[in-house]
Amino acid sequence: MAALVVTLAAIMLSGVVAPLLLIGVAVLLPAAVAGVVRELSRIALLLSLPLAISVVLVNVFFFPAGETVLLRIGPIVATAEGLRFAVEILLRLAAISGAIVLFYLSTRPGDLVIDLEARGVSPRLAFVANASVQTVPTMVERAADIAAAQRARGLDSEGSPWARVRGLLPLVAPVVLGSIAEVEERTMALEARAFTRPGRRTLLWRPADSRGQAVARWLLVAALPLLIGLRAAGWLAWLG
Amino acid sequence: MLELDGITYRYAGAPRPSMHEVSLTLADGEVVGIVGASEAGKSTLCLVAAGLAPRTVGGSLSGRVLLDGHDAAPLAMHQLAERVGICFANPATQLSRVTATVYEEVAFGPMNLGLPRGEIIDRTGAALEALGVADLAEREPARLSGGQQQLVAVAGLLAMHPQHLVLDEPTAQLDPAGTQLVAEALARLAADGASILIAEQKTDLLAQICTRIVALEAGRIALEGAAADVLADERLTGLGVALPGSVRIRRLAEAASLGSPQRDKLATALATLDAPA
């Protein structure tokens, strides 16, 4: 819920101060409480880096309304207006990726599935939601195993960037095909454990949900229309 | 009773069937071992017996699979899962990956069956104890070794209390102690009346728990009979199957021309080795 609200808020809030406040209060503060600031920063940076690079290049050098020239390289001109806009977008991106990574780091997939099921979501749907989250670390582990096996057979995948790119190619097919082959056996194993049985499963437990957490959720839900209203009324302009 | 009646099965897109006219009956409480070289059809036989082929795997099947005398074809997969359990060789693909602890992983199947909480707790505890993994109950399944994961997978299967059990190389990743735990658990299940079909390379394990052995070659039954007879059959080696240690030692003793009293002593010792735990 918090990740969703932060993401929507980041989209709605413009300027520099508001997204900074959002990152500080809604991402870094809870991450510090959970003790995952370093891991969150690393993963969020890796996750948003490709998009961030393109945002900076496109906006700094090709901002249509740019007038104040900061730098000129032949026909390409970097403008102050473009830089400011790029910073605004980067802050929103940081808030969104930070919120998503915080959710990933602070929520056990099993807890999510059980809680979704307890709230009436179909076990199949909950399983798909969880499997999507779980696929990434599984594929990373598989890629590491295959890379080690390829290196043992003489593949040079370290050193120069070109060698690393070349080393990636023999990894792609075994990682993707291996994952697809595993899916079939995994499906059979799930079917053999009656996962496709219609009706509700018996749940042995539910994740703890304190009154404080419930109140925080409702406050977050209430904050969204409030933000939309303030933005529509132009009362958030002072944060820009 | 689990019965395969004239089964011929071809995988989708395969030029020829992987199984030809195979008929096999497992009485309640009977443990039947399947042996054969790679590609002999052991895994295919397991998939057919468990109802996964062609339901999930696809392909075409002729012949019938009968459960307690009734055709299994009209049953949905989840109905079949309540009666026939299957375990594969690769533990990594058998874990649900949605559970945080071994306890939840073993309880996953009974939870899917919608059983009462008390019964799930009883079954899960008993299965964990039977496979010697009760001390792993709070561990994360994904962080276990391959052998431990396999024991957890078998425990998850046992917790579903299927009447019929199909196991495709369930001890492939297990050390001797783990293999022995599986053997003991299967022997107990058979004693309680479950029929068990087990494809396995470890003939020592089969000698310990099986009443009957079926040897496959190119999708056909090449040898079938009482476990002691088939596992001592000269033709088994030609089918790509290693003879059990006890049979090899007995042959060595015969080749070394040991006297009758020594041979009898050795035979008694070997019988103790082969006896079900």
C-alpha cells in the first residue's frame, strides 16, 4: 500500500522539494528503521540507472524550452532549464524505485501470498504475484552457476567491457531455456500437490497486522485524494 | 490398487512412442521397482502412472490407468493428486517457492486440499519426523542443500497421504543416511497399505524395499518378477542396470569357491543387509 501511494504521489508531485521530502520521509526513514538503507540504495540505483542516464541525456541536451546555455558541444547545447527538469524527473524516479525496492526488501513473499489469500485473493493470482518477484533471484543464481561452468570450460567473461559483453552471450540461451524447462516440471509438481484444486485453501496463520499498521494504511489511502485535491487547486506550487 | 492396462504413450512431436503396450498392476501395500538404462522409459512410466501424461505433459496415450478398478481418465488433476502422489528427481523444481519455512513447505499440499488445521498440523509433524527433517522446520527451503530439499519434497508428498505413490529417482541427490530414511518411510507407508511405484538406479535400495521389479528397455517390459529373482538375473547388467552389492558379493564368493559353511554365513549376513529396516 505504502509503495503504491508513494509511486502515485511521486507522479503527482512536481518540483524538487516535494519529491525530496517524499524520498526522505516515505522511503529513507522507513528503510533506516528496517536497517536496509545501503541495500535499498544499491538496488534502487541499479534498477533506475539505465532510465536515469537516458533522462539526463535527453533533457539536458534536447529540452525544447531550453534557453540558458550551460555548455555547447558543436550543434548540441546543454541548457539550465533542461538540467532542472532532468533533476525533477530523477527525483521522482528515485522515489518510485526506492518505494518499490523498499517493498521488496521489507516484505517476505510468503507473507504477501498468505495475506492476499486471507483477504480473498485467489491463491493462483497470489502465487503468480509471488512467483514474479521470486523469478529474479532464481534467474540470477542460475546465471551465476552457468557463468561459473562456462568459465571452467575456458570462456573469458572478465576483464575489458568487450570481453564481458562477449561472455554474456553464451549465458542467455542456457538461462532462458533452462528456466522454461523448469517451469514444466514445477507446474507438474504443483499439480501433484493439488494446487489446482478449486475452492479455498486452509491457511495455518496470518502475518501480524497491528492496529497501528491498519491506521497507517487508511491514512495513506486518505492522503492520496488529498494530494490530488491540493495539486488540482494549485496549493502545492510553493513546493516547486 | 494401481493398474496400467496396455499403455502406449507418445510425447507430442515425437516420431515414435516412448512406451509400448506396458501393463502393470500394483496391489495395495506392494512396492514395485522400475529399473532400466537412460531413455528406457522409467520417467515416462512414472508420469503416466501419476496421471500427468498426457494431462499436463501433452502427447497421446492409448490404454487405461485404473485406480482401484476405476478408469482414472475422467478425474481432474486435483482429484488425482489426492489419490496418487508423485515425486521427481530434481528437488529444486518440487519446492513451491512460496513458503518461507520447511514446515510451511511440507504443509503446502494438505493446505491445498483444504483439510482442517489440526489434521494439517498432525500430518506435517508426522511427515517431518518420518524423513528426519523436523530440525529443519524453521529453515528457509531455498537455502537447504539439494539432499535436504529432496527429503523435504518427499515429506511434502507423504503429508498428502496418497493411496498410491509414484517416485522418480527420489534418492538421486541423497547420501546413504538420507536414502535410508526414505527407504524406511516408504516401507512404513507400504505396511499401511499404500502401493508404491519407484524408478531408481540404486538397486541396493530396491532390494531392501521392493516386492517386485520391472526392468524396462526401449519403453517395453524386458524383465518382471519377484525382486530377489530379477535383481539376481544375469540379463540385468545387459539392460544397463547395476546389480545390488549383495548379489555382486555373493557372486564373488561363488567365484572364489568359498566353502559351504562360509557361503552360508555370508548369505546370512547379506540377508540382514537386504532386510527392510
